[in-house]
Amino acid sequence: MSLTDVKAKNRKPGEKQIKLFDGGGLYLLVPPGGGKYWRLKYRIDGREKVLALGTYPEVSLADAREKRNAARKQLKNGIDPGEAKTAARAMRVGDPTNSFEAIAREWHNKFAPRLSPAHAEAKLRRLEADVFPTLGTRPIDDIRAPDLLRVLRRIESRGALEMAHRVRGLCGEVFRYAVATGRAERDPSRDLKGALPPSEKRHLAAITDPKEVGPLLRAIDGYEGSSIVKWALQLAPLVFVRPGELRQAEWTEIDLDTADWTIPAERMKTRQPHLVPLSAQAIAILREAQALTGAGKYVFPSHRSNSRPMSNNAVLAALRRMGYEKGTMTGHGFRAMARTILEEVLQVRPEIIEHQLVHAVRDPLGRAYNRTTYLSERQKMMQLWADYLDNLKKEGGKVIPMKKVSVPDDSGQ
């Protein structure tokens, strides 16, 4: 009886090695330790041999059958498919286009346009710093799990366990691309599951107690560094977008007359355009910044060149300079600050906040995020939030709840 995809997918490892036969010598090997491996048993010159055809599910049942049929054609022509595979691999060793680095860069060029520029840059930078120096010139099909583990152990040894896990996942993406394009048999990163200690998920530090927000806002207003950095710091709590979205803001995206900022899809983590209603306080900050940077592309340009946005470390460095250490507050922390206080103190409905944060939520009718959902309510919320921050910023300002933002039950737009 032929093998089926359902049977291959659902078969769990047992105490002994399991072979699921498909026919024509093809079978799926399931060892006790886990993993599923395609094998082809064949005979040539009176000897029985076994040929590895890849792993499941990277190599599908249909793909394995194609490989079986190709091997059987070679046998009919007197060619040993195992020896032919070894010879082909030997030829690839001297081919730089089959190196890990070459294939990784090819993969990156293909998929980077689907990511935000900062995310794409970070992925490539990790490979260049930690993987290419050791594995970059190696033929990708010759890299085994122990080779990759040595790379990950070096990252772990410098106290960057979370980064080691990220690099393992990143290399897995490259290996799977190589398998899909016929340049590798399998993804060795899968064999390293459990080889690294689990990393504790760390939440980015944020100030969420209203009593501590006022001193932070006063410190920002008193910041004596760059005016551009100061404006970014002042705007960050008012708009609570991601740090990369803030520092790369462009004047063409902002309409001060209609009081909104539309962030294009290519800069959003969700790959959808996002609308940020601007409070009167945010407009005032932007008009002040416009007098200095309005003739250029970026709202917050780099101090070295107007053709580049502000450094991704500028806001973080400014917070440190004001005495807020890494474990207390981060640029990303303004999002958590707004999320917590808007719901717990100002009693704004969670779905309104989540839509403004561009989290993966659906409205009461099951519709996914779009930039105009709850727009009227979000506009009210952003002004309410700005007014509340002004209240906290006053010396001795009382920490009191303000009027709840009401949303009609039938509202979805």
C-alpha cells in the first residue's frame, strides 16, 4: 500500500526504528530520536545500497517520488545514483555560488523587500558578524548540525543566548531556502532543537506607573542635547509608535492641517499603512521641528547627514543621559506606557488601543486591522492621552482618571 501525506505527517517516533514504505524501494525512516528521512533502497551489481533523498517535510512525498523515479532511470542506464550524487557534490565544493554566504545573500536579496529596512538590515548584519566568518565559504550541503552548533556556542559564550537562538532560526531560513532550490538536502538547524538552553523572554523596560511618568516628561522637556533628539523624545510618548517608525518619519507623510501622519506599509512591521492621529501637542512639536528640518526629507535627520534619519540609538542614548538606565526605560517603552495607562487609568476600550498600536486584533465584526478602523475614537483617545500627559507633567500634578472614551457598540469604522 502506497504511503500518504497524512500517514507521513502523523507518524510519531517509536521505541524502535520505523520504516514507512511507499513502493519502488522508497521509504520514510522514522528513528526513535525523532526526525523523518527519505531513503531509497536499490540494488546494483548484485549489491544492496541505500540512497538518502532528504528529510520530510522539507522534501515532500511528491518530491521524494520524483527523486526515486530519477534514480531508477539512472539505474536503467547503468549509473549508480549514490555515486552520481557523490560526484555532483564533489563538483559543487569548488563552486562559490553554492557556499553558505552566497546562498544566504541570495535568500536575503529575495526576501528583504518583504521586511522593513531595519529588520532586513539586522538579519544580514547578524549573518555577517556571527556566521559568515566561520561557515560562509563552506558548501552549504556539507554543513552539518555540529558545525552550526559550534557557531551558536560561541555566541552563547559571550552572554548572548537570545541572539544564539535568533541566529539558529535565521540559519534555518537559509538552509530551507537551499533545500527548496535544490542546493542542499536538509536543514541541519532542525537537529539542534534543545541543544541550546532556553532563553528567558525579556520585556523591554517601560515606565507604566503614572507617578513616575511626570518626572520623565519633565526630564525630556529639560533635555540639553540636540534639539532634533529632544523633539523626537517629546513626540515619542504622544504617538507611541515603534522607535524605527518614529526616527524614519518623513515630512511627506505628515499633514499638519488635517493632523494625521500616515506611515507607509514598507516601514510597518505588519506591512500595512498605519494612520496616527496627531494631538494638538504633537502638532506644536512638529511645527517647531519643521522650522529646522522641514526643507529636508526626514523629520528627525542624522546630525551627520540630512539624507539619513536619526540613529536608532539616539533616543536610547538620550534616556541614559537623563539617568534612565536600560532596565528602567527604553524607546519602545513608550508603547507599553500608553497601552497600560490608557486602559487601566483612562479606561479606554482595549480594541481602540490595540488598533492604534497596530497589534494583530480584529474588530467586533471579525475584520482585520485597517488604518481607518475606530478612527474617530482614536482621534479622541490621542488628544485625551496628550492632555493627561500634560497634567502629569505639571509639578504636583494629580494622578487622576479622566473621562472615559466611549465607543458605540455598532461602531467599526
